[in-house]
Amino acid sequence: MASLTATWTKRLHRMSDHHRRPHPFQSDADLIRHSDDPIIVWNISKGVETWSDGATQLYGYSEEEALHRSPAELLGTDYPVPWDEILSALRTTGSWEGELRKHGKDRREVVLWSRLRLLVDPDGTERVLEVSRDITSRKRIEDALRAAEARFRSLYEAQQTAHLVLATDFTIEAASPGYLRATMTREEDLVGRNIFDAFPENPDDPFATGARNLRRSLERVLESRRSDRIPVQKFDIRSPDGAFHLRWWVLLNIPVFAADGQVTNIINQVEDVTAEMEERQKAAEAQAREERFRTVVEAIPALAFETDAAGSYTYVNAPFSLLTGMPGSALLGDGWLQIVHPDDRGAAAAAWQEAVEQAHFYETAFRIRTGEESWRWFMARGNPLRDQAGAVEKWIGICNDIDGAKKLEELQQLMMGEISHRVKNSLALVASLLSLQARTAGDDLRAALQDAAARVQAVAIVHDQLWRQADAKAVDLAVFLPSLVLAVARTAPRHDTVVRIDPALVSAKMAVPIGLFVNELVTNAYKYAYAKGSEGEVRVIGTTIGEERYRLEVADQGRGLPEAFDLTRATTSLGMRVITSLAAQLNGELAAASADPGAQFVLEFPLTPRMAAGPG
């Protein structure tokens, strides 16, 4: 192939010297075309220029089909390295050769050994001469031989045992691949050495008996001329770095006889059972831990339980049975639900199912029926236990008696409700007295008394809504403000009230000025935004700003703010003084503007309290 490539290289160089003559490549191109070898000449930028009969025969494309096309795209060439690297080699050394895989017109793959030469014309035009030899059949034979060899080796290695061939003086004569893998050694480091020199006892284990027991077993084989088995033996193995590693083995020493009946060798066959022994040890330790756990939970007064990964009860402690009067077996699986109060059963089962599905901490309260047919409140808590891979292995939990605390909480709630009711009634009485007084007062005093009565009533409404919150320390604005506005809206049913509030938690101390602020603006909108007897929309919108601030907007579509209205100078209006004072208490920024139509008041304030001192 090299002489053939050189011949065509010389010809193309000669043709390049005459590139301005008409048809300079004609005679040599004809020689290439009629060659039986697969030869291609292509212009790097313009594609195929010459295509031999051998190329047509090999690839199935005629010269007309191939001309001016990229041979790599036409034949789907698989290069062993990126084409850019091959082109770089061509431009550096002028030639490249290697194995290529191409696909003919029928998409059949052919394997070629190809030699490429780069030809450069004086004008810089680059051509590549490619001469190839079809090695498809040879490659298929080589691949088949390699595959057969690999199959044979895999079958051999799969069935072979881990063993040594020992002489009668215990010198190692051969080692199987399985033995070398099991002992982290190489055959050249073992053959010719005494087994006890190659595998010394672990010096850090004063109780090691592996070498001693192995020597006795080998000696028994020589004496009895029979196989000798060591069921389980600890014999640590030294790795190439000199460190010893824990290993447990099952050993079988088998005599090999000569024709005269004499023992010539011993096959020392071993099986590494370290993993099995470690699993047994882990199982024993786990059993011991389980027994200690059961001992502890049987002694505690709380109701303890254990479940499988799917949440089905597998164990309950003795206090469970003592409290409920039922055998523990009746509470396993889903049986525990039968002792849960019917009103709590659905929620308890749903909470438990969600915890199991999400694999998160479980906590819920429900009532349990005692053996005396009474009901007591318990707080159930459970945590998943995970294996080394992170998968839930089982659940462990306890149920603590909170009946006394629950009843105290209910009593406190009842007392809170009663106190709140009395405070609300007292505030309502004050508001009524102010309203009665207003009827006999002059116009200016009447208006002031009516405004005072309305604000006292607002305080009553805010107080009423606050005590109804589930947590008196933290108030969710998404619950508190809609309830408050709805209560205020009942006093002005002809107006449409729109409330959209994003969730945000604030302290009860902050909730009071927020509620009074919203009440003041909503009440003013009902009273002054629209002409008497007409109706319209009042909007209350609450929006979170990041994680630390909140925006409250109260707006209407009525007559709007007076001309030249200035919030900072509205000192004559009691209502404006109230809302500016409340905004200052909240450390907020208050703005007022016409909404075209209507008026719009916006308050932005921090959610974490850094409140200014209020009046008084």
C-alpha cells in the first residue's frame, strides 16, 4: 500500500505543477478511476474530485454520485480520533495512516486500513489522496477470536475455586486467580515461598490462631492421607501496603497422589466468608440492642410502639395493654386505630399515613379509650429509623398522656372566651353610651362622640378577632385581616368589599395597630368615599415584600382625596391623625394618593417588630 500511495502522490504533485494547463489531471485521473483499489482524491474544501472503480465496487456509489461530496459525510466515516487531529497531522507530517470504519450505499459497514497523503498546490489548494485496503474479513475473524477467548476465560474464571497447590513441605507451587483476588496477592510473589512465610500471622492480634490451625490441618492431611476441613477460621490477610485486614475463611485441604500412592501435593482450597461472619455479628449486635430496647420500653410509663417501614405496627409495650385492657397482638398492624376516638380516628390515620409517605417526624394528638371505657388525650410522636443507604427501615414512637394538660388548655380557652366576651360587651356598652350621648349633643360634639363610639367599637372588633386566633402569640394576617374586614363589612352591606391577603405571621402586639389601621381606613371609605345613598367597591390588599416586609393597601373607587391633600399636614382630621400614629407605631412608611378614581392608602412595614412607642 505504501508504494501505491507514493506512486499516486508523485503523480498528483506532477499534476499540481501544471495546474494552469487545460485538463491537467485527465490522464492520471483516468488511471485512478480504472484502479481496482479503493482510491479517493478529494479537495478538502470542495469534496471528491476522483473516485476509483475499486471505490465504486467497495462502497456501491458511482463516481457521479460521489463527486463534490464530502467522503466523510457520504460514507459515514468513523475516525479513531477527531478529524481535526488527523488534518493537523497531515499538515505537519504530510501523511497519516490508521483503521477507518465506513458505510457503503447499502449501509453495510466496512473496515479499512487507510493511508492518507496531503497534497498542497502552489496556490494553497489542499487535496487528500486516500488509498485503502479492505480488512473487514480479517477484523471479523479477529473479533470472533477475541470474543471466543473472552467467553472461554469468563467461563473458566466463573467456575474456578480459590486455591493453592502446595508441595509436601508447604511450598507454594501455583495459585489460582480466585485465590490471588481473595488474598490481594500476585502469583510471582507467592510461587516458591513457604505458605507460612507468604501469609504470616497478624502480629497485632495476640489471640490469632490461623497459622497454627492451618499447619495442624496440613499435617493431618499428610499423616491421614485424607482431606481435612476447617469449618471457620479467622486468618487476617496482609495487603500490599503492609496493613492487615480482618478475614474469615472456610478451608479444605485435599491430598494429591502420585501413581505409587504417595502424597505429592496438597490443594489448599479457601472460601472467604468474612461478609457472612460480619453479617452474623451485626445480626447478633442488633438482636442485643433490640433486647435492651425492649427492656427499656417495657419499663417506661409511656405507650411505646414500633412499626415496619410501611407504618404497620409490629410491637407495642406492656403499658399499651394495661391502659387499654386489650392484648398487644390486637393492636398490631392497623389494630391501634380501634382504640382511637371515632372523632379523632380519621385525622390520626391521615397524619400517620402522611408521615410514613413523606418519611418525616410524626406528631399528633388524639383520644385513646382506656380499659375503664373512658377517653384520655395522648400526644403521639414517631421517628423513622434509616439503614446505611438512607432508606426507612422501621419507625419507633411513644404516646404521652396529655389529658391533664389538654383539659387545662380547654379550661383556659373557655376562660379566655368568657373574658373576651365580657371585654367585648364592656366596650360595646361604652360605645352605646357614647352614641346615646351623641344624640343630645350639638353638631360638632355629636360627630366627635359618634367617631369615638365607632373607634371603641373597632377596638372591640379587633380584640374579638385576636382572641379567636389559634396562637395568641403569633397571628397570621391571612386569617386575621379577612375576618376583621368581614366583621366591619357587615356594618355597610351595600358596598362590595374585596379582600386579598398574603400569609404572614406577626406578633399579637403588632396585630392590634394593624387591625385598627385597617378598620379606620375601611370605615372611612364606607362613610366618605361615596355620595350618601350610593354604593361602591372597597379593596384591602396585603402583599409580602421579600421575607421581612409587608405592604397593606386600602383603596376605593369613590370621589377621591381633596385637592392638594397632604397627609403630613392633615392634622385637623382625627382619622388621619389616628392612621399616621398607628403607622408610626408599626415603624412603617405611609403614603396616600388618588387612585383615579378613588383614593389609595399604602402602608409598608417590617414584619419583625421594632415598634415605636405608642401614645401613653
